[in-house]
Amino acid sequence: MQRRTVLAGLAGLAAAPASRAQQPARIEISGNRLLWNDAPLRLCGIAMGDPVYIRAGRSLDDYRVIAQDWAANCVRISVHPGHWRYDSTLMGQYLDADIAAARAQGLFVILDWHVIGFPDHYEPIPPPEWGLPPDAYLSTIADAIAFWTSMAQRHGDDPAVLFELWNEPVGHESHWLSDGAWWPDFKQAWMQITAAIRSYSDNIVLCSGGRWAHDLTGAAADPLPDPRTAYAWHVYPNEDRNDADRWFKSLGTLAVHKPIIVTEWGFCPGCTDGLAGGLADFAEPFTQNVLDALGLSHTAWCYSAGAAPALLAADGQTPSDYGAFVKAYLTGLRDA
């Protein structure tokens, strides 16, 4: 793993922007909405990636930029299971530093266990040229329970930290239908992981459906029993691209009853793959007709010049065309 200095950052950023006594007891769920200090809370921000791969070599000052210049109130911070297994102590320090930097700027934090697939179903190996360990995305349920137990002990007393249990569950790599397949398996796993967290923390947990976190129809029909559960949703241009009802059919009725946070969304104007999309055919209808119409919380992927779709241009600082759209969108939401 690539290393960067974290101890100085930990020392300088350990203090939260407000004392625990000044913070509300927790985020509340009321129907399909989140509440903070009894007022509606809509989380709007940026998915930052993980501290040691996507954010390798980047400054913790990114969190100030995100809060002040990009008008975000929330960030999503990820950790790859393979990195955690390699050195959980070091990864814990990285995560502590990034979370502290975000909280020092008043940002809410979504902490993401960045799995792709599901044990004994789909277990992908990243291409060697990506520079990730072969097991980067792989996790057993026991791995996830161990990680979340540690995070609940470390960050479970901060009500502004939300726990996204499993990045992208996949039952089969060729299954691109929103039909709730494998939801019973996923649901049992999320219940086990949530039970481990609840031994230490009542923070909000976020749970995903299948199809790379795009299919929430299973959860709509059979939601999780934990009352402090919201749902994560990922949306990119290629999902049902030519279907007029492309997004709503993957939600089922869930958005009517439960809070949903789109923890990954984005588009790539210059791409030719599944991320290919522009303002007219993706960004504007999705933000206006789905995010804003339903009042969904969201974090755009990804604050990087390399991880697609990239919010930053090649210089690693200037917004890409996609990033400029997101920055303007977040600014408009803040100023509305």
C-alpha cells in the first residue's frame, strides 16, 4: 500500500467542530426523510474514494475545498476490504484522519465498505494495471462484521457519521435486471452486520440492493427490520439507458416509505462505455426528475482525476466538465 503521513493530521484535526454536548443526539428517520435538529436533512456532496488508492498523495485540505468551494455538506469515504486485511491498524489511522478532516469542516460523513460482489456469488478481481491487490473488492460476511465492529467502536459516538455496509452487492455478473433477485441473501447478511454495529452504536446504516446497488425492488417489497436503516442507491447512465421509466422501476415503492441516499452517481461526456452520458440525456433529467423531485440525498462519484467518472481534470484540481456540472448543482442547492 502507498503510505502518507497521517499522525500530524490526526493531532491537528482530532477535535470535532462542535462538542458532543452541542450536537444532536443522532440523525432521526421520519418516514422517507432524515432529520437533524428536528429539521429535514438532505445530504448533498461528493464521494471522495479511499485514502490509500484513489486519494493517494492528496491533501486533507480537499475536505475544506469540498465544503467551501463545492458547497457540499457531506462526503463519502471508502475503504477497500483488501487494504483493511493487509494492515487494519494503518487503515484505521488513514480513516481516522480523513473523517476528522471532514468533520472539522462540518461535513457529514458516509463511511463505505467498498465491496463489489457477494461471497459465493460474484467475486471480481481488479485488472492488474489498476495497481490494486487481487482481493481488493472481496469480503466475507465475517470480514464485514469485524470491520464494522471496529468502526462502530471508533466512530459510533459521532451522530454525523453514517455506515454504508456494503458498496455494490452482485448476485451474478450478467444479471442486469431490477427484480429483487438475491435480496433474501443480502437481507440476511445486512441484518447480521447491523446487529454487530448495534452492540456499540445506533448510527444510521445504509443498505444496498443487487445489480451493483441499483436494484432496490427487493428492499421495497421486504425492507430491513432495523428502524435506523436507510438505503444506498447507485445510478450511472447505462442502467436501462433506453427505458423511459429507467430509474423509477429500480426503486419500486421504496422512496415513498424509506430514506434513500444515492451514494454514487455520475456521467462521462467523453466516454464510450457504460458511463457515457451528457447533460441532456442523463445529468439534467436525473438531477431534476429524480434527485430533486424525490428529495433524495446524494454523493457524486468521484473526487479524482483518474477514477471514472472523474470530477477533476488531469491537473487534479480543476473540475472536469462533469465536475463543473456537479459543482454548480451543489452550489445551487446550497443557495436555494
